[in-house]
Amino acid sequence: MLGDNGSKWLERLHMQLARELRAADWSQAEIAAMLGTTQSTISRQFNREMPELAGTSDEMMVDGWANELAMALRQFGPGVKLNKQRFVMEIAFGPGQILKFDKSLTGMDLESDQEERSLLKRLEWATSRIDAARMGDWIPAVGMNIASCLDNANDNTSVASYPGRISLVNGRLRHHETPSFGSSTHLAGLLIRAREADSSKMAILNLAAPTNKGGVDSHILNSTIEEMGWEMMQAPKGALVIDGETRVDCIIDEGAFGWEPSIYILAHNPLELVDRTHRFITTMEAKV
């Protein structure tokens, strides 16, 4: 499940299942609808070699699983509708290091309050994944925060963040309260404003900017952003400048007298935001 082999077994399962169903006279369109992909993707897969897994026993297991699924789907027919998927998984890393999961996917939409509670949990989970050692030199003097919103967010009250700030104490990130909606003014407002240009972004985090003689080190910053392949926007003293719809990956506030220079990283969700932030810091520190 984890790493390169995890993606390969799922790809092999799909490709083998597609071949089994095609042999049962299912059309490419019917196979694509069942696997949740496109007809052109199915067509390309028929001309590709099966991905090799870490061991031949794994390949036999995945191919056998595909055969079992195909036999059942032949009986149900291509018009069958999927209502729920249940995944029971056990991952062993070593003696006493075993993770077990039993999860179901239903395709059902959450109610509004359920969506909000789910977002708050994701925000807490993402925060727990922040590497404090890596963040140490880049937490702003005013503190750091992380915020996220739902897809229909249109004002600060629909953005979740931490009341107060997240700070570094004795090598650990500390926050006094759990995240809640309407807790941030500046960070939430910047996210809502950024979504006017890039509505796919639903999470934001602030960092201290690299400086040189009191000002932003534009050389390091621009070089890092270029290497990351990101699109940048400017926000002088927190006022984001938007010029039409475009991708927004980060926002730079070069600061002013009494105003700390800042970098704002954006992402599609809180977990992706943390991963992006880690990669950005690693890339930037290699240039400092």
C-alpha cells in the first residue's frame, strides 16, 4: 500500500480486471465506467505491459483477485451500480509495529455540520504532521497558523484555523486551543481572496520569508519558487493583488516598516499543504 509498490499493485489490478472483462465482451466504455476511469485510458492500458510487483507471489495474488472480481461482475452485468466499498487492511512494519484498518466508502455526501467537523479533524491531523525541527527557523515572530475551508467558503467565518497562533516551545509546536471556524481574520481573509483567482486552493499556512539586510532575499525566494514550479502572487502588507483567474501556489508579502515579511503557502487540502511546506523549506534551505 505504501510507496512505489502500492501504486503498482492497484494499477495491475485495474489492468488485469479490464482484460478479464474485455474477454467477457464488455465494451471499453462499460469497463471504464466500472473502474472509474476513461475509455481512452482503458484503450492505452491494453497496449502496455503489466507493471511488475516486488514479488511474483504478489503478482499472482493481484491477478487472482482480478479474476475473482471479473467472475462476479460477469454475473452482475455492466449495468450494476456500486453502493459501497469496504477496505480491510493490515500493514506490518516489524515486530509489534502493525497497523489495521477497516474502512468503508459509500459515495454519500456529508451533511453541512458533518463536513465542518471532518474539516476540523483534517486540520488537526495535518498540524500533527508538521515537522517542528524543519519549521524552527521559519516560524514568523508573530507566530504561525494554518487555515482551511470548505469548497463553498465565501467569508472568514467559513474558514477554520487555530485561535491565537502556533508557536515553537522547547522544540515542539504548541497551540492552546483546537481549530474552529471564524478564528482567523488575516489568514482567513487572504485565503478567501486567493480563491477568487484559484478556487481549487482550500488551505493556507504562513512562514517567515528569507531576508537579506532587512529585506526579503528575492534571489533565494524566486529561485526556490522556480525550482518548485509554482506560481506566485504579491500581497503588499497583506493586500493580495489579483489580475484575473490564475493558479496560486504561494503569496509573498515583502513587508514594510513594522510589518514582518511573510510567505503564504497554499494547497488543495491541509495534508497536501503540510507536504508542500516541507518540500518548500527543504528546497529553500539548500539555497541559503
